Amino acid sequence: MSKLMKRISAGLDREIAAIERIAKLGVNASDLEIAEAMAEYYVSVLPYARAKARGRVSLSIHHDVSARSLDPPCPVEYDWHDKNTVGIITTDEARAKDWAIRAMLLGYAVFYKFRPRKGGGGGSQGSIQDWRNRHFDVGFGPASICTRR
């Protein structure tokens, strides 16, 4: 098996473990526990990024920092911005994880891509509140009845 295939296989095992960790979170999980589990999922894609984009992964949030923006200053540091998105580019797992946790605890949904400002690839687990809404009936009224059990 080639080095690349071993790295991708190890990355896949890590990604599966991260997904299982997220799936085991219960209704009483704290915001920090949810953010840490989702951040682990985001850094689990780094082996794929190393294979596809020279080791870099880009994490981003939606926050408008343009001159005409009415948004307050961005509460997390960022390496790049484009339209209504800011983010970081890194190969450092600790930095990626810390950034994702901080952004999620501030209420943002974190997105990942293998190449910033380019279409395709990546995805998101959403914000902490999105995760709670998808997995547990935390809404109000008949329109919020959870059908996923």
C-alpha cells in the first residue's frame, strides 16, 4: 500500500471515529462538548487535504467584514476574507480545532474546504444550535416537531 493510501486510510478511520463521537452526544451535552466533537471532525479531514491541497485546509464562517457591512467587527481572527465570509488556512490541527471551537461557541456555523475561495469540496456540521435542532426536538410549536428519531 502506498504512503498516500495509508494516509487516506488513517484519515478515514479518524473521520469515522469523529462521526461516531458526534453521534454519541446526548441531549444533555454541553455546548463545549458539541463544539469539541465537531472540531475533531473538521480536523479529521486534514489527511484528505494533505493529499489534495498540499496539506492546507480552510475553515470559514459567514461574517461580512466589508466597508459597507453593518456587522460588528469579526470576533475571531482570520487569514482571508471574501464577500461575506472570513476564514483561516492552516496545516496545524491545534489551530484549526481551537478556531472552530471558538467560532462555534460564538454561535457560528463552521465550514471547511480544501481550497479557500474556490467552489466545491467541503461542508459543514452547522452551528451548535443547528446540531441540537437536527438531533433533538428543541423547537417550539407544531412546526418544530422533529421527525428524525
